[in-house]
Amino acid sequence: MKYDRSDDPFDPASFGKVAVLYGGHSAEREVSLNSGQRIFDSLKSQGVECLLIDTAEHDSAERYVEQLLNYKPDMAFIALHGRGGEDGTMQGFLESMGIPYTGSGVMASALAMDKYRCKLLWQSIGLPTAEFALITDFDNIDSLEYAETLLPAFVKPSLEGSSVGVTRVDRRQDLEAACRRAGEHKGPVLVESFIDGPEFTVGILNGQVLPAIRVEATSEFYDYEAKYLSDSTRYHLPSGLTEVKEQELQAIALTAFESIGCEGWGRVDFMQDQQGRFWLLEVNTIPGMTDHSLVPMAANAAGLSFDDLIVEILNTASGR
């Protein structure tokens, strides 16, 4: 499946000045630094005037605000992952400054970042997502007892991404400790029933679905190391699905993405069970753009180079 691009000629001057926002304070800072640098290098190489701004430089919020005020960008390319960048906070700040930005808006960003509320919404409209429980009080016996019925399960912070703080739990005696570890990331904890089968991901760009990728990690699951550090993780593209099943997966991905108000670009992650059914995991509204990242791989399979992809994403800000 090829990406359908506009026939309009590329004019780097049409974007004006672009602020690339990266870094930040979240647990995904290192990934963001990598993503932002690659985006900035791509824009510079294509003749787009841009400035790279670390929103946590010198540990001072005033510093990046001062840079934005002095630079006066025409738009912002958000390359921040996790809290403070992917949760609607930065989106709201840029709107207050009147600066158009890439990706989803405030509400959709906040919903996608909050795995629990996102799953509630999907569940309410009949989209398939694994059974789950929210733990807000680790001393609440009733909530832990219900979570035990979901085992084996993944225990994860409800407000983090990139598999930060995720643990697989098979035994009841390990559940409370896993919840407390996930709770160290300052927020509620989601316990999500384990789906036994392969993992898939589908990128979305300007309302178009990209080819699905099947992810095969050599570790127990597709964790932070497998996503960003390991060279042994295997990415199957083509995914190995039949054409009908891939179209089914892509249709669910686009519906899930749009149902929470997402726009521009993003990535939707799934598990497939032994009966071939797909189960939604989460939406990433600002996926990684490192050399291990999935959206660039899918875009390349759809006929877009990394430079092409960056321009297409920047176009999502132009339309704001």
C-alpha cells in the first residue's frame, strides 16, 4: 500500500520558521533527544529554517519559553515523548501562544496518554481491548483481588509510554510488588490481561494507514530495551497477515485513532490472540523517530523516505 502524497511541489520556505521541541523531563527524555535531533537534521538538510529547543534545558521552563518568544516560530514540530509533551500540556501551551503544531490536539493527546480512560472509551463503542483494572490504592484489597482475576497480566503506569515501568506478572504473590514499582512513576497503575500472541503496530499519517508491522522481540515482551536499544528485535514488514486480515487491522487502528480525536500522525499498537482476533493496546500520538522506530519503517514501505515523512508530518501543522 503506497502513501498518497499531494502533487504540490515542496517549498521549504512555505513553512517559515520551525521550532523543533525535544528533550523534556519525562522518563522518555533520551528517546526524545534522539528523535528530535533526527527531525532537526532532516529539516535542515531540506532547507527548512528551524531551531532545536530542549524544553528541559538548564532545568528551567523559563529558558525554552524565552527561546520561543525570541525565535517567533511560525509552527512547532513536537518531538517530545511522555509527560509534559505528549499528554496535552505542550499542545495547550502552544495554543495559548498561537503557534500551530504537529500532531493531535490537547484533548486527544491527554486521552491517548491516559491508557485507562482511553480503554474505557474504546470499550464503550465496542472496540476490542483486553480486560483491565485500575489500581490507585495499593492497600485496597478489593482492587487487588479483582486484578488477580486478570492474571497473567501486564502491570504498567497508566500515564507513561515506551513500556516504561511495565512488568509481566504471572503469580498472585508478585502482583502487589509490581503495582508498587509501576506506581513509582507518579500516577495510577493499569493491570491489563495478557494476550498470548504476536504484537502488531499500525502507523497513521494524514488520515492514511501505513503498512502493518509485526514485532518479534527476543525478550519476554516488547519492552523499552527491545524498542530502542536492542539490535535483536525483529520487525516483519510485510507483516505476514493475509490481505484481508491486514485491512481489518488497519480499519480498527484508524477507528481507534479517530475515536479519541487524534489527528495528523501517530501509531496504534495491538496484540493478536491465538484465534486471530486483534486487541488494542494503546495509541502513541508522538511516536519515536529513532533509527529503531516503527513509523519511519512503515512509511518507507509505503514509499516515503525519512525526509519525506518529516515534511508530511510538518504539513499537519500547516493545516492548523
